Amino acid sequence: MTDLHERYAASVMNTFGPPKLVLARGEGAHVWDTDGNEYVDLLGGIAVNALGHAHPAIVDAVTSQLGTLGHISNFFTSAPQVELAEKLLALLGVEAGEGKVFFTNSGTEANEAAFKLTRRTGRTHVVVAEGSFHGRTMGALALTSKEAYRTPFEPLPGDVTFVPYGDADALAAAVSDRTAAILLEPIQGEAGVVVPPDDYLAGARSVADEHGALLWLDEVQSGIGRTGDWFAHLRTGVRPDVVTVAKGLGGGFPIGACIGLGDAGTLLEPGNHGTTFGGNPVACAAALAVIRTIEEDDLLEHVTVLGHKLRDGLAADPRVAEVRGEGLFVGLDLTADLSAEVAAAALRAGFIVNNATPRRIRLAPPLVLTEDDVNAFLAAWPAILDEVF
Ligand SMILES: *Cc1c(COP(=O)(O)O)cnc(C)c1O
């Protein structure tokens, strides 16, 4: 299918570099390219395909909702929208009325909404972490740490302080009475699945409380079952003021949400923000199908058990320096800067993985990944490394 590669190069903006494959179809955690080669998808569309590819629950929910009522604008609402808002609040462990949801179409838009929400405190200063990724639109980009992403687009919205991730003292030193919000990923995704010390979020909560700042957790990548919990922060017992989600929420159908808990849920007032597509019935029906399937198929338990097996298996090779993560959110450091070569060798062997940094491999497979898929990958893993090391 060189033809499609050439046509892509001629017609699609070159923001992503050349595509690695032209994919034709998928089922479960497997995808096939246009030449009929099969791959185990251990990246899941970057933590998006929670139920894998072509899951009947999503297909049915989307087709039946689209055949009934597809789009209505936010002058109106629909049952799926209200049900999803209620469900997200329940999954966050808050009572009805103790939080409110703004729906978007993507992660960066969820963060834009949250960023605007923080401005409604009357303060502008935001403290974020080095290694963070919060999106590519101008606001979210201002909160994203990688300079190569930011510099070409400056000036960006200002008053942002970056602190080393996981360092509670540095965080405490950066926050003051003029800080609107502390923004953190509970586990950093784009940085290669970086897990902070156990008490880091609790520390952030108390620093935020001390200064009257909001604690905003970006669960765009870590949320919706990825870590074996509905949200990665839940196991810490910390209650944030704002949570943003997207990626896994729609299982491949674009949807995101900015969730304000307690008083943060009422900071955005009529006229402060809006969206045409956000919260449309089809996207909400897809998300409800994802959540229902995770519940009915006991996928949180599955993710926890399979995640242990996957991480333990990967860590057994001496060319792996460290394996991090929770559930099926996995980062591993190689003993050398060879992650691009390892990802390419994995692809040749029929496994899609991501080289997050020169030394780090990231895995975020569908939550429906099977034990057979894991066994196949672990069996192939030493030979993949042999090709490169
Ligand atoms: C991917 C990601 C985003 C941006 O989401 P998009 O849907 O790509 O706009 C924001 N925050 C985190 C933590 C992410 O992983």
C-alpha cells in the first residue's frame, strides 16, 4: 500500500511524521494492515481503545444512538448526556449535586475548560510539573512542559510555574496565595508512565488547601480503568477539585470531560464557556457503553491481574532497567537509548508499542487484552531485544 503512503504525504499535513502502517481493520486488541499482516495493539490508539477495536457494545451504542438522535447542540440535552454526567460523578465517589461536568471532544479541550475554570477563582497562577503533557491547543500547551512543543508558539498564556514531578518540597515552594491551581497527572503518560511517590498527591492536596488553590488532576490518559481503578488517583484517597478525562472514555469515539467537584463545579457560569459538539448524544452513548462494559465484564480486576503478569514478565529481561506503572498503564526503561529501535523491531514481530522517550517504552493496551496476547508478547520479547541490543 505504498500508494496510500504517497497520497498521505501529498495530502495530509506533516505534523506526525510518516505513518508506520496503513491499518485496515481491528478486533479486540488486534489490528490488521492493508497487506493483511496482524499486530497485537499494545498501545490501544494511545490509551484510547479501552474495549479494543470494533467492540460490539460500542458499535451497537453508537449505531443505535446515531439512528435515533445524533446531534442536537447544547441548546438541548438528552438522556445519554445526563446519565453520563451522573455516572462520572458516581465513579469519582461524589454524591449527586456535589460536582458538575462539562463535556468536550478531546483531552486538550477538557483541559482548556478546566484552565478557564481556574481563572474564575480570580487568580491566574498555575503550578504544573516537568514532564507533563496536557494537550496541544494554546492554553493546554502553556501547561505542557516540553519546550520543543511550546517555543514555536509563544507567547502562550502566562503565569505558569514548572516544578520537578514527584518532588513535594518543590511543589510546596512554588505555590502561593496567588496560585489558582496545581495541575498534575496522577501518573505521567507522555513522559513514559512515570509514577510519583505514594504520598505526592496527598501533599499536593494539603499545599493547595493551605493556599486556597484548586487541585486539578489530569486523568486524560490514566483514567477510565487504565490503572485497574476507575481513576488513577482514587487509590490515594485524595479528593481533587477538578478532574479532566478523555482518551479511554469513548473507547475510540471522541469525547472528553472537565469535572468540577464541590464548589469547583459551579465556577463556570452561563456564557463563560461552550462547545458545539461536546456532549452530543452519540459520544455520550459510546462512553456509557464503555463504562457499562468495564463494569459488566469485571475489567478493572482483569486489568489489575494482567498488568502484574505483563510487568513482571517484562522486568525479567536484564536489558530492562525498570518497569513502572499500574494495571495496563506500563512504562519501561531500557538499559540503553534504543527505544525507537526496539519499537521498530516489535512492529516487525507483530506488536505495536510506543517509544515515549529515547530510553522509555510505553504500553497502554486495550483493557480487553487477553492473557494469550500477553503470553505471545512475553514470548517474543527477548527476541525483539536481541535484534537491537
Ligand atoms: C493525550 C493527553 C492530553 C490531550 O488529549 P487530546 O485528546 O490529544 O487533546 C491531555 N492530557 C494528557 C494527560 C494526555 O495524555
